Amino acid sequence: MRRICLTLPTNRACADTITAMGEEAAYAVGRFGVEAHLLILDSTTGPVLAGHARAAEAVRQHRNVVVHHLGEDRQRDFLRRVIHRSGAAEPELMLDLMLPAGVSYGACTNRAFLIAAALGCRSVHRRDSDSRYQVLDGRTVFPIHHELASLGRTAAEAADGVDENLLGADDAAKPVAMVGGSFVGELSVDIGDILRTDPDVYHDVVSLWAPRDWPEDRKRELVDESFRGAGTEPFTGDHAALAHVDPMRVDMCNISFLDEVYERVPLPPATDTIGSDYFLMHLVYDGTLPGVLHNRHIVNYYTPERRTDDGFMAYQLRLTKFFLSMLYFNLIYDRMAAAGASLLDDAFRVRPGAVAELARRSAGADRAENVHRLDVLGRSYRRLGGRYAEFADVLAARGPRLLDEARADIEDFALLTEVWQPLMTASRAVGLPDTAPGGHPS
């Protein structure tokens, strides 16, 4: 029986999401005959952690749904054993990259990848705590329907199960490596207030994720489509396309990857950086691996802590670090696009060494472009006033340090990529000992 890993990384209260994901896992079992492992990587504490544990326990009633609810202590113990088994030269650094003290969207998903390998799963299907499923005529619209229909099949085999095939004959033998959709609802990045307050400032800020030398019309196109997902129109019927899936059309709250992708290259482990978990989408796309784009979009909403002063400051810092990271990722993406199918070996598997080399080369980029980004953010936020101006003061004080952090983050990504396969091998050997013979955590 094929095993799959449906995973939820969380650092906030989301018992309802756990319950809904249990239902999605049960749907996968009933519709596709898989053994579904629901993996909850929980960074909460106290009553919230206990509430999640109760929700996870209730999911275990579903047949062939195996639940793993791991708090940070259990995650850390697993990682220490894997890192030790791998023989990594700097074990404490590896542990910090895999389970850092700060928020890391890439690191939490990397932990899911390692644990999925330990469980013997063929694919990882990620959802987020600040998202919900759509409903049509009383029926929940689960993205896993399209994910399991195509993931891992060759493009030729998957063609009969989609509504549209946009691939050519050269891709027929390649495996479908990614299946994803987007979201509907609020912007994926909490900057709607900037758009409402000053559209010109919004343009100046959002365009910072483009290379500085892009022409203005191309930047404006990027701004117009950024962070909007699939808009606001609700689901009315299925449509799935077999294609080289544009990363701008999918979101990490609604994504699945084949093991042959995530077992070979990790996500960047940068802390306090939104978008750090999107790298594999670009790798699949630039490497010419087939994917499926579907329209079972997740509903995005904002959690209350983003509206607090502390939440606002933390989020703006993560957004700033995203813009700074793009100096390096834009270079990597350009070079991956130029490399195309040469990023793959003869068996259509990603070549990790090629990715690590591109990351290391990008780390030497001239930081003048990032100095410009900080200048634009500072001016823009002062123009907005209020707590945006307060954040501009934070940027002025922390700017040099943020520049150093952005470069260090890409160097850490290169290092982690170089040791990723030994970590994967060790993970499969160590296994996940919290699973008892009956299939439930002991």
C-alpha cells in the first residue's frame, strides 16, 4: 500500500485545521486506497499544544490514517539521531538549520520531508494553519484529489486524468513531480493596508522582489499579479492542467511533491523570511519536470496576531528579509532557467550538486541592490507614517545586520543542500520510533 504524508507545520492554535486535515486524509484513503500519515509538526506549548493533541487523537478513528503529533522536543530528538547517524561534520549547526529558534518556513517543511522519508512515504502534501478548504454543495473540496490522481505517474500516464495537457512529447516519460493549486481570499502577504493607503507606495514596495534592472512595465506586471493567488472567485467545478507549472500560480498552503524532488534538494532554512519555502516550485519548473495545476484552491485568511503591534513588526521584518533574499534567488532562478533539463540526470532526477553550486555562486553577488531595497523600504514606510514609520526606524538600525543575514542564509542553503542526501539516508535508517506496531504513536 502506498504511503503518503499529509503535513501541517504550526506555531498557532489550529485544532479545527487538524480536524479538517484528518477528513482530507480519510478521503485520500477511501478514494485512492493509500495509507495516509497525518504529520503535525507543532511548535505551540501549554493549552494550545494540549488542544492540538486532543484534535489529533480524534483523527485516529479514521481507518488507515496514522497520526503523528510531534512537539518540538520530539522533533529535536528525532533530528539529533538523524544528524548523528548521517555523520555531519557540524551537528549543532545542522540542528540549528533544521530546528532554529526563529520562525523558518523552509526548516519546518524540511523536517516534514525528513520524517516522511523515515515513514517510507512517496509524497508530501502540505497545508497551513491559516487556511481552510472550500465547500461546494455541502461537499468539502480536498486538493489531495488531484494530487494523488497524478503525482508520481509519468506525464503520458497522467494525461488521461486531467482536463488539459500542455506538455509536449519530450516530457512524456518524465514523472509528475509536483501538483498544486493556489488560494482565494485575502492577499497571501499582509500588505493590503499599504495598497489601500497609498497605491504608489504599494508598487514601490512589491516591485522590490524583482531584479533592479527589470524594465518598469515588467515590474508593474509582477506587482499586479503578486500575492493575489487565484483571486476571490469560489470553486464551482474541477479543472486540472498537466504542464510546467508556473510558481506564481501555486502556493505552499496547497502543494504536494514527489519524494524524488524533496529527498534530493531541501528548502532554504532562512529564519524570519516569508517565501523561503517556495524554492522547490522553481526547481521543478526550471528543471522541466511535469506538474499539475488544479483549481481546488485553499481559502486564505489572516490570524489575529498579525494585527497586533508585535505581530505587525515581526511580519514586516519577514517581508523585508524576503525582499533581501531575492538578490540571491533571482540569480539562482535565472541560472536554473538557463540550465533547464540539464538540472536532471538521465533518470529525470534533480542533481543536488548543480543546485548547491548555483547557491554558492549567488552568495557572492554585489549587495548594492539590497542596499537599494532597504533605502526604498525606509522611504516608503516613512511616507506611510504610523507604525510603518516606526518599522523604518528598526530598518535603519538593523540594516547592515540584515544584509549579512541574507547572504548567510543563502550560504546555509548551499551547505544544507550538500549534506541533504546523507541526512535523508540516515532518516530512512533511523525511522520514527514514536510509531507503535499498531500504527499509532506510542
